[in-house]
Amino acid sequence: MSLQIRRAVPDDIPAIEAVMRASMASLGANFYDQAQVASAVRYITVADRQLVDDGTYYVVVDKNRDTGRIVACGG
């Protein structure tokens, strides 16, 4: 796997939110019931656009995939 870390751009937001939802659904299941996880996935997993806009949010891109899929994020 070849990974690249780069600053997020506004066009990344849908992919960032998809990674956040997948993470919360997986990790949250260890601590919360199904209804709580569903609520968290719906309301908490929203990218902070200010961090993207100010250049302090990053994504990790899998460069082995043709699409350059975002596999991790944070800021």
C-alpha cells in the first residue's frame, strides 16, 4: 500500500464524511447500542469545513487505487 498525506480540499468533504461515518459505525458499536451509533453517524460525522478551509485538516490517500481513495483523515 502506498499512502500519501496531504491537506484536504473542499472537494474531499464527501469522502471525508464517508470515512468518518464508517469509522463511527465500526468503532462506536463497541461502546454504544445500535440506535446511538445510528444517531452519531447521522449527526456527529460532519467534516469541519473551517479546518478544511484554513488548511489544518489532512487526508491520507491510498495511491495504489486508481481513484486515489481517502482512507483516513484528521485535523
